[in-house]
Amino acid sequence: MNRKKFIRQTSLASAGILMSDLSFAKTNNDFPVVRTAAHLRKFKSPAVEKLIDEIKRNIGNKEIAWLFENCFPNTLDTTVDFELINGKPDTFVITGDIDAMWLRDSSAQVWPYLPLMKEDKNLQELIKGVINRQVKCILKDPYANAFYKDETKISEWKDDKTEMKPGMHERKWEIDSLCYPVRLAYGYWKETGDVSIFDKDWQEAIRLIVKTFKEQQRLENNGPYKFERTTSWATDGVPLGGYGYPTKKIGLIHSMFRPSDDATVYSFNIPGNFFALQSLMQLDKISSGEGVFIEGLSHDCEVLWKKIRDRLSEYAFSEHLPAGKIIAYEINGFGSCNLMDDANVPSLLSLGYLDSNILKGAVYQNTRKFVLSENNPFFFKGKAAEGIGGPHVGMDYIWPLSIIMRGLTSNDDTEIKMCLDMLQKTHAGTGFMHESFHKDDAAKFTRKWFAWANTIFGEFIWKVYKERRHLLN
């Protein structure tokens, strides 16, 4: 990600907006219209609009209702480019203020809409188009994390010491980049029963995903991928010739970068490996004939996911005195581990979101307590809020994504209400979520247009509406 251009602090005062001008949220229910005008929206879904109207009508907290109206449809309003290419739906999804499509972000941005597809066939086609576009991206290069719609465009990162190609924005190898498209395709299939997405191109892409996971186990050699960048940002470069610091050959998958696009310290990113385990189990189900039979793939997936499961059981845990047994964020297999969490998903906190079966586990709950405490070096608590950040934007900046994830993984009314209150108080009068904000001053924030945070905020509000509506009054 180009920090010089996109990781910027936004000051409302510098834009001529005074905090006194934002008092509408405290004085009345007359909220300004900040959502994209109807005639300028990229895609319109009657099912989404129906849900917005329902929630606005039925909850007492009108500011939360206003935020939901702005945030939940933000991906559809502003980031999608849908068309038919050779008779197949194709949807390119930018992240917001960066004109490129991340495999991770594009999956997460449309995920909350899956339950609405049965009411809106056009929305189903749009999401099918995201799956098809992701297949094209993976076939271009499974190690790249972000792509352009124009497949001839040359990236600003063309001088990175890795195998850059036209049409690729960035080539940072992150395990989750290949897990998210699996999650989206699996979720789409489970919601619709539509197996037409599992066509020849999809199957080729899936074989490439499994091949890439195997290569990055690095059981015989370092594999074909390496990455170096000339930069003053330590988190943008990979040491030792672009292969990272040494690891023990234990069978886990190496990841040179985290979901934040920051370089890993130890190459075995544990949340990423848990996500890969889930993805491989899903591919096993699909390719065994439940979705479509793909000869040999189910067996390959089963062997691989069982290996990762066993190695995670053996290596992924650490004893931490205040918390007890917890899950480490990164390890090297030699005994070193990085005890922290990052706001970006997959994170340790988000494991309970990606797989709800984990929520009741004692080790996950220990880990959750650890990452939401000052024992996590990237947990920040200030005058504005408390939450997890990460090195991507620096110290003392909380990501709304972490507050949302905290709420999504909680079964406690008091904690969920606290998350709702913090999110309501830290949008800085804009009506949208941001990438991050300063722990003491929410008016200091990064990225005013970050669609993933907006859409998943909507997912959180919808979940609370269905399960704990009293918290929204």
C-alpha cells in the first residue's frame, strides 16, 4: 500500500470543519445526507434498501440507524464495477480510496450481503461476478495480493524485487489472500446451491491455491517467491534476500506479509494458518462431490489440512502468565513467538468470527482477553476509545475494524454495548467508519473512504438487530 499517498491523517479542522459544527449527533435527529446520491450509486439492491428501511424504522438509536444507512451499502454504492464478459458476470471491487482490488478486501466487502441474495438475483449475479474476477486474479499470479482492472496497467511498485506483471498492483504474499476467495465461494454456494461457479477456470485456480500453499510449506526449498522493496518503511521489506528470517521445516505455511500488508516478523502467521486450515476443509467438502467432483483435489486438501491442524496443535500455543495458555500471533518453529495481535482480519481476535465453534474454547477466550488488554503491544486505550491497531499506521491509532470484531465475537451485552457506543462516538461526524483514528482524538483519522470497515460495521449492526435489538434503542 502506498503510505505516502494513502496512509494520511485527516484533520477536520484543516478541512474547515469545526467540532461545533458536528453537534447534530447530540442535539437532534436531523442527520445530514452523506450517502452517495441515488443516481451516482454503482449498484442498487432492493434487498439492501429494504433491510436499511427496516432497521431505521425499528431501532431507537437514530444515529446508529443513520450510520447503518451510510455504511452497510457503501461497497455497493461506491466500489463495484459490474459487467458481463463473454457471457459471465464480472465484478471488480476497489477498496475505496485506492483504485485497486485486493482479494481479501473484495471478499470481505461483499460477504455481509450473502444472506440477501435469495431476495435479489441481481445481487447474486454481482457476487458471482466477484468470484469470477478473483479467479482471473489468482490465475494471473497466486502470490499477488492486489490487482488493477486494466490488465495492462503498470504498477507504481514495478521496481519491487519480485516477479511483477502488468495488471498487478502489489505482489505481497499473504496466506489470507487465497483463503478469502475460498470463503466467499463456499459461502455463496451454501447460500444459493449454485454450483455453476465451480467451472473449469475456478477449478484451475483452486488447484493453484493448493499448489501455492504446498510451495510455501517450504519443506524442500524456499519455493519460487521472494520479495524486496527499496523503502524506509521497515514493514514493507522482507529480510535475507526476500525470503524472511529462518524457520524450522514443520509443515505450516509461510507468509511474508500479514493481512495488514505489513511484513511478518516470524513467517508462520498463526491466524493465517488457521484460516488456511478452514479453507482447505471447505475445499475438501466442495471437491469431494458435495459441490463438484474434482479428481484428486479432495485427497490433496485432506492431507494438507490434517498436516496443518496437527502442526498448529503442536506449535501455535504459548503460556502467558496473566492469561494462561494462549494462541501466538507468529512463530518460527524454533521456539520463538510473537505475542500480539493486529486489527486486520484474520487476526487472533477474529478467529471466533471466522469459525464460531472456536468461541467457547478456553484457549480462545484466554487469547481474546490477552489481545484486548495492555499486554498486547498494539492495544491502545485513550480518551476517545480503546481497541487494537497495528504497525501499519503507527502507534496509538485504533482501527474501528477491531472494535467491530470485538463486538462480533462477544456474547456479553455490556461489552457489545460498549463497542456500539465507541463506534458511534468515533466516526468524527462523517457518518462512516475509517481505517483508524487516534486513541485520544477521533477527528484525527486515516482513510475517510474504506469500504471494508463500513460494510462490516453494517454486518455488526445487523447481527445485533437480529439477536439483541434492545441494545440499539
